Amino acid sequence: MIREIQLRLLPEEATCEASLKTVVARETGVKTDDIQAVRILKRSIDARQRTVFVNLKIRAFIHELPTEPEFEPIEYPDVSKGKRVIVVGAGPGGLFAALRLIELGLRPIVVERGKDVRARKRDIARISREQSVDPESNYSFGEGGAGAYSDGKLYTRSKKRGSVEKILRVFCQHGASPSILADAHPHIGTDKLPRVIEQMRAQILRSGGEVHFQTRMERFLLRGEEVVGIETHTGQCFEGPVILATGHSARDVYRYLYASRIAIEAKGIAVGVRLEHPQALIDRIQYHRLDARKYLPAAEYSFVAQSGGRGVYSFCMCPGGFIVPAASGPEQIVVNGMSPSTRGSRWANSGMVVELHPEDIPTIYSEISASSPLCVLQFQEQLERMCWTNGHRQVAPAQRMEDFVHKRLSSNLPSCSYTPGVLSSPLHHWMPAFVADRLREGFLRFGKMSRGFLTNEALMVGVETRTSAPVRILRGANLQHVVLRGLFPCGEGAGYAGGIVSAAIDGERCAESVAVFFS
Ligand SMILES: Cc1cc2nc3c(=O)[nH]c(=O)nc-3n(C[C@H](O)[C@H](O)[C@H](O)COP(=O)(O)OP(=O)(O)OC[C@H]3O[C@@H](n4cnc5c(N)ncnc54)[C@H](O)[C@@H]3O)c2cc1C
């Protein structure tokens, strides 16, 4: 017999299968020994009240063992004789587009400017060790895209449940733990993601697709108003319709589009800092009990407020994580966050950012015109350069949280996870007032919402600017570019996604649109 049951349990009751069997026996009156297996279908933590609960939907197998698999794997056909489609960029948008193309019988030719995910790891380590950023291989560029060395959180605001579940199943098929199918806040971790990405590449190659690393697209091949392929930095040409999934940091791509008069527009972003607390402090605030971490994962938080007509909010929180140097070129400091699958570090970080619209830019930097489609990109560049000027190489400027709120330079800094190092700097002074004033107000509000959150134990590290694309590449019917046939702007860089899962969903949709284009 199979029974599905909703449970609301104390954390200690939800730790393992044995304790769950005891609970199921209590709830159903069945003997514990008769419960052969318990499968968790949905799991979420409710930490809103003083007593923390774990909400579970489980399937109990009584007098029988599970026979069905946790997910149905996709059969990828051989497409070596299929029509060619060029996929530029091997981030989640490009990789999921390639896999979906295969499902649809089309042959993906993936072109990626960076290195494979293993080789890339060495370049990333070099950023902290040698303080130098390889402009073709870094936290943004290389196999797996910006998501490869990330927290690997897979939650999204996308309301398309079916699409989200499909993406999670594809991750599982390529090696991610099936627990991501159950968790309300699924997470893979930076230590596990590279292996998953390698398996995806292996599937693309097994099915007859191609993957070209260290191959940068330089321009489109055009026939009238149709994109019929690309030319790379070595002059090599690849022919076929193009899925352009180059991410939000490919500024050369945006500049090429602008110079070629290909329709794009400026898009709003959010900017601010990474804020890092000791994880133990966040655990105490959220879980209200000292032994919580025996049973519960590193605690998360999420804040949002309004200040001066703009949102101020926490972004991409990484419990038990690290702040990382995410610059993609020289004379920039950009920070982001990641965490391993265990979320076991001593720190909790998140982006603390202020929403910014294109029309805000001239009020901050009067020399930038809001009428340029590149105005938000130019703003990002200026702020990242300013951060670099106020830091030292990849050593980032930083300030204690209460010192920032009270406009004081920090006389010393707490230990922190950012391995290139931090330097005390008056962020309240040199960050644009548009951002600094709103962050200050936001911090005061968050401190009231959550006692202990506004503290000098927390460190702000500058600057977080790559929260989403500063440009939108305009799409029309069937996800094609508004003017150019055969061009499918895709994922975060095109301005239609934000985060791993939504970029992956958009990749799949673009692949489906190419199939329609061929039909
Ligand atoms: C450190 C970090 C942590 C993050 N953590 C999370 C998280 O936990 N959860 C989450 O949902 N999101 C996270 N993100 C954001 C997430 O990674 C992105 O939203 C997602 O990767 C966007 O996918 P994409 O495929 O659209 O673009 P990208 O992942 O940016 O991929 C674009 C790819 O295109 C390649 N490329 C660029 N230009 C060219 C060219 N001219 N020719 C050939 N190739 C080119 C790049 O090298 C890159 O590999 C994180 C980002 C960073 C940097």
C-alpha cells in the first residue's frame, strides 16, 4: 500500500528515514517494521514563528518497496544528421537550449569563449592567488557560464511549475541529487555543479552535437535581414540559426550589437554590496534555538523595503558561503557569492542592492545619457572602476555595517570569506548617494524587522553590480529578434531571465522556437 501524507514536524523528527518511519507509524497506526520506505516529495522549513517546523509531503510504502524511479529520464536521440543550430555561450541558457535542441532532433553546435569547467577552476583560483583576472576565463566566462561556480540555488520566481520541474529533472539526470526535486529551496553547490555540467556536455557530444571551447563569437553572418551563422575570433565560420546566450557580462557582444545597429534597449538592474554576517548569528536570529544546526541547514534570510521610490532588497543569499571576486576584466572589482553543497562555511552573505532604472543614471553620473541603450552598462563600468580605485587590485573596499550606517570609517575589519582580501574604505562616502542613502535606510529597516541583523559584526564588501543584464536584446514573435530572422536572443544576457533556472527555461523555449523556425 502507498500513502501520501502531509506532515508538520519539529526539526529533530524530520532528520532521517528512521525518524520519519516512527512519525508515519504514529500518524497511520501502521507498525514501523511494515513501513518499507519513505520518500520525501516536498520539503520546506517554516521559521516564521519562534518554534521552527519542517513541512513535509511524503509517500510511505507500506508492505511494499518503491518500484517507480524518482524521475523519468529523457531519451536523447542521435542528431548527428540533424539540422545545425549555433548556440553561443555554454551557460545554463546555452546548455539547456542545446539539450532541448537534441530532444527536438536538431544538432547543436555550442561555441564558448571560455575554457572547460575544470580548466576554468584554475583561472578562478588564480584571481585570489595572483590578483589577476583572465578576461576570457573567470567567474562569468567559461563552461557552465556564470552559474558554474555559484551557490547553485535553483529557486526561481518563475510561475511555470512544469518548466521548473523539467529543468530540475534534467539536472538530476546529469548527476544532481534527486533531493532538489523535493526541496522548496533546492541547492546543488559549487563543489557539485561542475560535474553536472561535464555530464551535460558529454550528453551533447554523445548525441552528435559539438562543443567548441576558447572560441569567441565576434560577429554574425548576415544574409539581408537574416542571421545565418557566426564568425569567431579566429575567423572560423559556423552556419545555422543562432541562439545567442552570452550572459550579462559579455560587454563586447552588447557593444557589437550597438555598433551594428541591432535593436537593443537599456534595462534596469540593482546595485549595492555583498553583506556578510557570521552564519552562527543568522542561525540564532532565524532559528531561535542554540541546537538548531544539529537538525537544520544553515539559515537563510530575505529582506525587502522601499526607499525613495526604489526597492532595496537582499539578493542571492548564500548561507554557509563565500564572497567571490566576479570581475571579468581589468580595472574592475565586482563581488558575488557562492556556497558549497554543505553550506558549511562560517559566513552568510547576500547581495544588498538598490533597484536602478535607466532614467536614474544621469542623476548619478551626469556625463552618461539615459538615451543611450548602453547607459546602464556604462554606469556598471564606472562603479566597478571606482570600486577598483578604492580597493587595491582585487582587494575589495569594505566597511562594517553599523559604521556605514553612521558614516564612519571602520578602524578595523572582521575576518571575512573574500580570499583576495579587504581594505577598510568609506563606502558611505564614495558610493553614489543614490545607492548609499537607500542602502542605509534599508539597513535601518531590516535591523528593526530582525533584531541583531544590523550589527558591526557584519561586513559590507563592494560592489555588487552584475545582478542582471544592463541591456535587453529585443525579441519579437516566436522569440526571434524583432528585426533579424534566425537570431534568438536567449537567457540572462538577452534580458529575459535572471538566475540559473529561468535562464535554463528560456534556453529550452528558444530551442523550441528554432524548431518552429525550421518547420
Ligand atoms: C558567483 C555567482 C553566483 C551565482 N549564484 C547563483 C545562484 O545560486 N542561483 C542562481 O539562480 N543564479 C546564480 N547566479 C546567476 C546565474 O549564474 C546566471 O543567472 C546564469 O548563469 C545566467 O545564465 P545564462 O546562460 O543566461 O548566461 P551565463 O551563465 O552568463 O553564460 C553565458 C556564457 O556565454 C559565454 N560567452 C559570452 N560571450 C561570448 C562570445 N562572444 N562567444 C562565445 N561565448 C560567449 C560566456 O563565457 C558564458 O559561459 C550566480 C552568478 C554568479 C557570477
